[in-house]
Amino acid sequence: MKSITKQKTTEEIQQGLKGLDRVFVVGCGTCTTMTKTGGIDQVEEIKGRLQQMGKRVTGSTVIPTACDDMTELSLKENEQFIRSADCILSLACALGVHRMSLSLGKPVIPGVDTLFIGVEETPGFFREACAQCGQCILGETAGICPITACHKGLVNGPCGGTNNGRCEVDKEKDCAWTLIYNRLNAQGRLELMHRYQPPRNHHVALKPRAVKIV
Amino acid sequence: MVSRFKEALNSGKFVITSEVAPPKGTNLDKMRHHIDILKDKVDAINVTDHQSSVMRFPSLGGCLAIKEKGGEAILQMTCRDRNRMALEADLLFAHSRGIGNVLCLTGDAVPVGDHKEAKGVFDLDSLQLLKTIRQMAAGQDLGGNKLEGVIEFCAGAIVTPEARPIEPQLIKFEKKVEAGAEFFQTQAIYDLENFARFMEYARKLKTKILAGIVLLSSARMAKYMTENVPGIFVPQNLIDELAATPKDKVLAKGIEIAGRTIATLKKAAICQGVHIMAIGKEEVVPDILAAAGL
């Protein structure tokens, strides 16, 4: 499981850094390194771009895993360079931004957009696999999640937009319910597709979701 | 109060429905004109609900315009733009204003329309909407609360006999019947042999099927729909027939094809009726009916 990100455009980054001239850049050694959006190479690359924008880069680091509790320590090690900056530009995902915002009190500006939690299906190809809805029905849908893989998140079968096993929003995208049908059929469990699925409970846990594991 | 449309469905007659599309804006003249043309020619008129995810005057407003003219309306309701509370509230309102029929649809995806950045809701799906109508008719909302005054609708849904693959579609079709769909209006059908096969299957289920008739206005349109519209397949012989027709007679040819399709369906008692979609050429619906001998 990885947090999948895409780098913001130069214009968007420039907009985010409006009025913030001295910048400390932070990348992440885990997800954004793997997606090549915030690893060592991308941190170096963006430093050059920031200088072209007329920004002053006070320093940079790549935190091993920006979302965990070691982040505070990594930032502490760079405290003098961060203190002299107006902000941190984050090339970690939103979870990293969240974590970085908890220490040193400097504004943290995201340099990437966090898209989804996904898996790498083939090298370099990431797909959303779980929407973390809190009511898993994968056991009834042959391990293919209709909440995630169906554009409309339908739980009772395909819509009328399915076409030769493809989705109406993208001819390259498989129709989730055709895949589910095929796999249930192969498993001899098609009766599961005949089962009525009631409306989803969107408040399994109230937002923002939190859980204490003891 | 049983709706006039439901009475027609239960009468055993060959039922005819058609549809009007509300405008983008507040000028209702064209829609009202189409209602005038259709209201005495068909058993009920559907009003589309932001069809193809293009924002328009609401279906509910179109249905009221039909009521005002003494016509029978079928409220199309998609699950794309409203959560369950908004859908329930609209059902209460529609019932209070004498609208007696609802067609339950999931709705096209938002990105195919003209508000590509809007949020697609899909809090319910078409099946769950059908169940909601039954639950509210029995006096209870989806929160489990008692209603003061219940709703009553003749509720229907859609099915795509040309869907490929057909099997997943048929499972959903069966689930819709079980959820209480009293009638189905199908996606456009042109291949009558395939449709007859579908009807052999559908006849086993207790519901009424109105075959979808979409007017073909050119060979290009027929080819485009076959290649691009999910669930529509126009056989090559019909495309050839249109292509061989001089340009100024091609609309008449489309009317003739629609008419003879309807006549065949009726004569062979293949299904219980038809739903005619003229898509912008509502003026010719009476001509289609005349061509069908109706």
C-alpha cells in the first residue's frame, strides 16, 4: 500500500509560495520516492526550479518516512535551516504535510497532490485499490472493490454505461462489475451477485475518522 | 389513486410512452410545444433528468408542466445529483402534486456531461431507489421514521437488452424486478431477433417491458451510436438502408424504420409497449405512430 501523489505544476507551486521567499525543501524516502514525485532526485530538481523562481533555498532533506513519528527528529536536525526559512515546501504526501506541521511552527506548503492509496500493479503503474470505506464487501465481490473500481461506486451490479466490459467514462478502463461477474462466475459463486446490497452507511465512523487500538 | 399510466399498463393494451427534454434555461416554450404534440398521442410522457449529465431545467418542473396541460407524466429520477434525503423529499413533493409515475435510474457519469468538475453523488443506486419508493409507500423513510401521509407511485426502471456482456445486466434486471419495478423502458433496440431472445427471458419475470425506439435520423447517427453509445447496436442492414436514401428523404426513412419496428413488436406481441425517444425531433412522434398504424 502506498500513498500515490503527483507533483503540482510550477505555476501551482509558485502560487502556493506567494509571499514566502525563503524555502526549506523536504522529500520523503518512502511513497514519493517510489512514485518519483518527492525523492532525492526530485528534491534536487525542484531546488533548481525554486532558484529560477527567485526563491532562496535555505536547505533540504529527505525524511525516511515523513508520516511517522521520526519526522519531528529529522526536522529538529535541520532546525537552524528551517528556522531561517519562511516555510517548508513538502514533496511528501499529505500525511507528511500533516506530520511536519506539528513541529517548529513553520507553514508547510504541499508541492504534490495526494491522489489515492494504491498498489503498484506493474512497474510504474499504480491503481487505487481501496477507498477505506469502513464496510468491506470484498468477500461478496470476488476481491474486486466496486466502491473503488466502479466509477460510480455501485454495489448492486453494473450501470447501463458498461460497454463491451469497459466503462463509459474511459474506454480504456475495465467495468468493475464485468470483472466481478467473470470472477464470481469462475468461482461458481454468482449467487452473491443476486444479493441485494442496501444503501451504504456513510457514517460507520464520523469524519474525521480516528480509532484507538489497545 | 392509481396512475393513468398504470391503468394503461394493466389494461393489456399496447402501451406507448415518449419523452421530452427540459431546456437549458427558463424558456419552456419548446418543451411545452412538445408536450402539446405528445400528450394526447401517448399514454405517458417521460421527462429526462439532466440527460447525459447536462444541467437543465428539472425533470420535476417538466412533469408539472405536463400535469398543467392534463397529460400523464413519468418523472425520471437519477441518483447522480441528490443524496437519499433529497431524493426522498422530491418523491414527497412529486406525489403531493399528483405525479404518479417514476422511472428510477442510476444516472450517467458526471464527466460525460457539461459540469465535469461536479461531484457525482450516487448515495443510492437505481435498485435502492426502487426499494426506497416501496418503503416510503409503506409509510417509512430511509431513516426508519414514520411518514405522515405516504407516497404512491407506479415505479419503473431501465434495462439494456443489447448490453455486452448481457449476463451481468440480466442479474441486475432481475434484482430490479424483485425490488418492485412494475415496468421497464429499454435502451434503444434495433435488432429484433436479439430483442425477442431477451423477451423470452424477460417474460418469465412479472413485469412489463416497453421497447426503446430511438429515431434514426441518418446513417452517420446510426453508425455513431453503434460505435459510441453503450448498449446501442444498429444492424448493418439498417445503416445501409439509411445510407441508400437521398438526403432529403432520410428523416422519412428513419420514421418508416421506427414505425415498422413498432408495428412488428405489436403484431407479434413481443412486448407490452414501446417508449419512443425522438431526441430533439419530437414533432415527428405522431408520424412514427402513424407509420406504425397506431
